[in-house]
Amino acid sequence: MRLFPFCLVALVLLPRVAAAGENTHVGVITAAGSSINNLTTAVPFRIPPGAKVTLYCTAAMQVLVDNTAVSTGTTGTKGVPIAATTLFPTSVGRANGSIGGTTTAVIAVIGTGSCDVWLRDGNE
């Protein structure tokens, strides 16, 4: 019985798993009116430098990536406003923090609520 050619064709025709979407929840940044980030939130978490991320905030917040603090004023640390319960895709740049000796990128938020941070694959 010659199964080899059939098996080879079947392997070639199998679909590949798509690598897109929010596939890894890395943590939650919870703010109560003042600026806080993934290093200073209740449960600190690491964000790989250069990662694509999606934020989902429970309330209207202002967000600033690659900075340890954000403000609602007109200074250089002014954040981008995010509406409540919307997905906000963005990315982080360099490592500018450390958790337990491991470098991490930083996302700062200001407002009253929480923002879930997901790592994202793909450019959808």
C-alpha cells in the first residue's frame, strides 16, 4: 500500500494556525485618579520592549506609552484619551523600567478605573 504520497499531500494542504489577535493577557493597571503604570500598579507586570499591545479600559482614561507618568495637562507627559470600554491598539518602544531585574517597557495611565493590557500578534 502506498500511503506516503497521500500523507505528503495531506500535510501540505493542512491550514496553518493564524497568528493574529490579542493572545496573551499580561496584566491590569488600576488607577484611582492619579498617574500609575505597569511597574507601580497593585500587581506589577512586564511588557516586552517593542511589543504590540491592546488596552481595554473600564472607564475613560488617558494613556502614555514609554513613560513612567502621564498627566491630563498640557505638558510633555500628556496622555492620549481613550474612551471607556473600547479597544485601543498601540505599541511600546524601548525598555525603560525593570521588574525583578528583568527589563520592561512601561505604559502609564491616569483616571479612575482599570486598563487590561494584552499582547497582540499581527497587524489587523
